[in-house]
Amino acid sequence: MKKLSTRLLISLFVAVSCLSLDLKAQNSEQSQRLSEKQQGLIPIAAYTAIGDLQSLKPALHNGLDSGLTVNEIKEAMVHLYAYAGFPRSIRGLNTFMEVLEEREANGIQDERGPEASPINDDRSKYERGVETLYELTGSDWGNPESGYGAFAPAIDRFLKEHLFADLFERDVLTYAQRELVVISILSSLDGVEPMLGSHFNLSLNVGFTPGQLKEFVGVIESTLGEEKAATAQSVLDNVLDNRSD
């Protein structure tokens, strides 16, 4: 009887241990999935970038319902203009205004969220942009000696002073959210695969896992179709292969 009780206790201990390990594995897997807010941001950025305003409207409703604030979506559309142009950004913002009016008419009060904090930094915007790039990449991006930045110094200055200072410093969106917006935009555009690869790398640098980026490609497929998803997957595979070397 005593041996039976001991065996029973051991069996129970083993069963509980296995259950605990299984739950930990499930929690770890879930923590590495894209959140509902992150999934909601992808089609908003993609549809805005290609000017598909008819599809953008339900995507905006879904994004708000998933917990994105009004200011987060506005900021994503403002950030978008640096990659897809003012016309796409402005048309997206106008569509967003229509959606908010519809929701308010239906008694839905969406959370506005915080505004951008003031920037208190005496350094030049160029210096701040260089620092942001260092935070994102781990590399020094001072005055370029070759490449497009040396060929056209103006665009190097605009890139660092405006994109990586004026825009990236705004704290309405995190670096991770901004990179998710950027890879969504670039996945929707043709002929920008080198830039998409660079931003997949930046996405990994700011905390996304390979699994989350593969899940991202799945959202792109349901948003933009198999062809765009296949291109994004090919670029991502190349990035992951090079990082593992």
C-alpha cells in the first residue's frame, strides 16, 4: 500500500511537471505572436500606401476595435508619407476622418491616446538623427563617404534630420510600431526589396522575432495577396539566412 502511494505521488508529480512545462511553452509561443493591435496596424499601412481606400475603411474599423488609439493610427499615416508620399498619406487621413465621424454618429467613442511629447534636445536634428540610426542599427551613420548619401548629400541630410529625427523621435509610436508600419508599406510597393530587407533587419533589432515576421507575411497575404506575400517571404528568408551565418 505504501509502495502504491509512493508511485501515485511520483506519477502525479510527473504529470503536474509536464503540464507546467506545456503551459510555459504555450505562453512563450503566445508571447511571440503578433498582438491584435500589431495585426490591425499592418493592413491600415498597406492599404493606405497603395491607395485602396475602399479596403482601408474596414481595416480602420478593425484597428480601432483591436485597441489602436486614434493618435496611433494618425501617427502611422503621418509616418507613411516618408515612404509612400504626401498624396497617399493625406487621402488615408481623410478616409480616417470619415470613419471616425461614422463611428461617432453610431455612439462609438474611440480612445484618442496621448499626443507626442515635446522634444527637448539642444543638439542639431542631424546629430539626433544619427543617434536614432545608431539605436536602430548599432552602426555609426555619420557623414557618408560613398553611396547615395555621398552622391546626393541633400537626401542624406533630409533622411537624418527629418525621418530619423522629426518623425522617429515622436513617442506616439514605438520604434517597433514604426518599423511594422514601414515593412507593411514596403511590402505593398514594387521594386523596393532592398529597402524591405533593411527594415526586416531593423524590425529584428527592435524586438520582433523571426516567427512574428513570418506571421506578418501571413497578414500581408490575406491583405495584399499571394504575390506580394511571396516577395516579402523571399526577402525575409534572405535576411534570416544572412543573420544566422
